[in-house]
Amino acid sequence: MPFQSRPWGRSVVTSLALLLLFLTLPARAAEKMRLRVDDYQIEAELSPHAHKIQARAKVKFTALEDLNVAVFELHNALRVTKVLDAAGKPLSAERATQDSTVRVQLPDGLAKDASTSLTFEYEGELSSADDSPVQGLKLASIDDDTSYLLYAGRWFPVNAYGINRFTSTISITLPAHMLVIGSGKETVTSNPEPKKALAGALPTKTYRLVSDKPSFPGTIIAGVFQDYTSTEAGLDIHVFFKPIHKNLGAIYAETALKEFTYFVTLYGPLPSPTLRVVELPDDTVPSAWAPEVAAIANRAVTEKVNYRLLANTISHQWWGVAVSPASRDDWWLENGFARYSEARYVEQAAGSAGLEEVVKDMSVGALAYDTVPLATVSKLDEFSPEFQSLVTDKGGMILHMLRWVEGEQKYDLTMRQFFAQYAGKSASTEDFKAIAEKNYGDQLTWFFSQWFDSTGAPEFKAKYSIFRLGSNKGFRVVGQISQDLDLFRMPVEMKIDTDGKTEEKRIEVVGTESPFTVETFGRPRRIVIDPDDRVLKNSVEVRLRAGIQRGQALVQQGDLAGALSEFNKALDSNKNSSLAHYRIAEVFFLQHNYQASANAYRESLNGDGEPRWTEVWSHIQLGKIFDITGQRERAINEYRQAVQTNDNTQGAMDEARKYLQKAYEQPKDSGPVSGN
């Protein structure tokens, strides 16, 4: 979480997890895939105490065009000691640290459609984020407590991340007291003699994981875990939590079972009924997935189950593992589908009010960086907030709107047929569109042109007149819906509140002005356009929250001046926004500009009170400022006011009571943060 220990507000961790994962990778131009990896044979020995790995990876691949050089991505902390061709002949390899790649010269070349193999021998220490493919974020770590080698960490030679499906046999040797969690069929062998160089003369075991269906089985997690198992409903659910969370295994297994079963009902069964839910350390991504694996960070493992994050992660077994994007422009078929799967489960668990909150979150994300069409997101750095916001939240909103356009039954049929037809394969947007049109019964070019090929969203306004009908026949409302997108076309619901029955009508909005006529029995009192948020649209609230989201992303990147600019732009939408003032106060706090920070926290307290948690946390932060500046009595007063709110969002009560007992002290190594 950025800045202090305080909540994200209504935005859930799933969206920001994606942004955290992909914020700062170096930009890569969209490139044509020149080769396809078919299979990996990997043998790796881990020495957790020394944080070291020694590995050998045989990579079988096929040329998609005539090749003279084979290029693979590999974690910069790993040193390649040898590369051999299929005949065992040494080859030269060139390291390019700027994009974490290894380039191998193929002396005889490789003709299109021909296959061969390369064997890489490599070693290194994985203990920090210094050489990570994502600057500042650990995606691979070997440690005594927990070791994790995420596919995204490129701990083995990777081609076309997230696009190139592959099979694998991965053998991991490590100290015998540790468990290994990964994808595929598992066999375990005890080694009679310890590997002195790697394991510190400890007894070792070798876990062999075989994945014979092409997917993305490159994630390994190892450590000391408690295994809670559930085999209800014919499923094989395992929850691997650290001993400190052993009492939570049962409730998480129950939740995972419900979510897995729900998605089976929604989309269809997976080839494997096995799911391994595993706990990750907090020094890496909030969540990760692989075939048969759903990993969530330690901070998400609480007595109150974070079922949204878990649902999103589990749904990737359908969207990512089983069906994957054919290109970067199709990435929304993975992240957007998982995002809306999360929304569907929230609707199942918390009803329409729960869905409404998720849709609001998605709308903000969809419009926060609506600078390029979703159809051409490969022009963006695939690991940027812009790319991830579009493929995740706008992708989710496209499905939400398609559900409205097609209707419930046709939409659900579309999703089931798409999954059934492309399970185990890559798919494109055109593939999905074809199935949607078949079930809709007509072309959907207008829909995909608006939401997939274009940018922008309407802001609806209604102008109307009310006429009383004679002979006690009621009233007639005559008016028009206006918005500013000339080529816009969408069915939009209109709700008319009257003295009697509420009237609802579906209006085909085409162009900038669309007339309507509605007759009601009771006198009309209010007209609401799209009351259930079925259409992605602009509004004051969306612009406010989108600006705040952009500001938070800039804070993550260390651009505090840029963040302040975005937060102040958000205030232009609502000068009374408690949330915008709160975010501004946080930036000033980071810069040690305590007077400006205190002023902004007071503005937050005097604002609109949305979201509610801004009140309790503003008091806590003011208390910290008073403690830092040597005003203990004033600090105590703020902490007491925080307790009086009785709002325990993100442990606010515990935080306030802690500083009532002992004054807050700023970390000694905390210096002012530059806004440049």
C-alpha cells in the first residue's frame, strides 16, 4: 500500500495489484513473435539460506520465420554459464540487461517451421528487486522462509510472455523440510546424499512437476506450509498457508470451493479439478496465478476473507490458463474477463449493490487512461498503468455492457461457448466477437467499434416536457437524451419516478440527440438515465476518481509533483472532495511539509465525507503530525477523535489506540521525498 497504513477506499486490491505488478517495466515495442517455445525441461537446485539457484533448462522451440538469432527473456540476476545446441555444441550468447534478454546466435540458422532445442545452464542469487524485470518489485526470491519463482520473474528463458503457451517438466531440488507448490502432476523423491554446495549439507528432496497441456506452468512457490484439503463436489482444493494462518485454512478452502464451483457453472468445467491456493510473502505482488495455482499475499489472508481478490485470481484458471490472448491487443480477453468474473461473483455473493460498487470501480479505471483504443493497446508499454487499466477495467466494462446488449441468457451462452471452443488455445477479439454475434443474432460491429476500436464515453443529459392527458389518462413525457459522441449507439435504460408506479423504458440512443416519448399514469417527478450503470459513461464522480487514480499511479512512480497536479485537477470536479484533499495531504506528508499536510487533512475532514474512512484516517494522520512536531496533547486529542468514529477500516482503531499509548515516531531513515 502506498504511503501510510491506510485504506485504498472503494477501489479493490485486484485492480491495483495489476498496476503494482506492471508499473515500471521498461517499454517494449510491439514485436512479431519470431519463434514459439514448445516445451521446457528444467532442473533447478535451490539453496534458500544462500538465496541461490543453479539451473539447467532445455528449451525446445519452433521457428515462425527464418532465424539467425534466438532471443529469450531471463532475469538479470541470473548469469548464463553455458548454452548448448541440440547436438551439445557450445554456442555464444549475448546478455542485454536493458531488456532482460539473452540473444543466442544460431550459426547454421533455423528455417521457418523447423524445430530445435537449446540448453541453458545458469546460476545466480535471487534475494532483492535490484535486477528484477520489474524495477523495484521482486518477482523471484529464494529465502529460508519462502521461495517464489513467478513466471513473470523470468527465472527461466521466456519467449513472448503471456502469449506463448508451452508444456514443461520442472524439477526442483531443495531442503527436505520445504514443500513445493506448482502446476502439473507431482512426484517427490528423497535424495540420499545432501547437496553440500547448495543446501548447506541438509537432506534434500526433488519435486518433479509435469505439465503436458500447453499453458503457462512456470510458477514455483516453496516453503513451510500447512496444507488444508477439501474434496467436496468432486474438486481437489488445497490451501497452503503459513503456520501463523493455519486456523484460516478451512474458511479459505470453503470460499475457494464456492468460487470455483460458481465459475464451473458459469463457464464450464476445467480439464483439471485441482486448485492450490497458496500464500505469498508481502514483498511481491498481491496475487499471482498459474495452472492449478492461485496465490495471494500474506496481507490478504485475514479472518474476513478477501473474496474479491480470491475470485479474480481463481477465475484466471479459465481466462489465462485455459484461454489466453493471441496477441497483446487481445490481452483484455485475460485480464478483463477475470475482472468481470470477479464482478459476477460479487453479484452472486453480495447482490446488485455489490455489483454496483465493482462497476463503479471498473468505470473509473476504464476512463482513467482512455487515451488509445483498446484495439491498439500494444502501442503502449504493456507494463504501464495505462495498458493495465484499459485491458482490465475497460475490458471488464465491455463484458458488462455486452451482457446488457445481448441479454442475460445470450450473454451467458456466449461466454460458455467461447470457453468451450478455445479452452487450451489462444484466442483473438475477432474470435470472441464472432461467437457473440452468432448468439446476438445480428452484427455487433457498432458495439465493438464504439468500445473496442474507439475512445471516450458519453455524458448523458435529458431534456423533456410533461403533458397531462385528458380523461384521467395520465401524463406524457416528451424529450430527448443528449450526449457529445456523434457516432455513439447504445441501448440505454431510462427510469421515470412518478407519484405511482415507476416506469422504465429502453431507449436506442443514436448520435448526439435521441428523442423519446413515454406515457405514465402518475405525475413524473424525476428521470434517471442508465440508473443501473449498464453503460460506461462520464460523470463528475468518475472524473474525480479517475484523476485520483492517475495521481496515485504517479505517486507509485515517485512523481509527487505530477501526483499533486492530478489531485488538484480532481478537485476541479469537486472542490469539496474529502478523498482528493486526503490524497493531497498524503503527498505533503511524504515531503515532510507538515503544515500543508495538516491543512489538507483538515480540508478532508470538512469535505463531503466520501468515502467514510477519510474521517478516521485524517484524525490519525493529524495525530502523527502533532507527535512529529512535539505536540503530544494535540496528538492524543486527534487519536481520541479517531477512536470515537468507531470506524475500523484497515485496522484504524488498532492504529489509533497504539499511538494513544505511545507517540508516533517517524522512521529514522525517512527523508524528504522529491516531487521531481
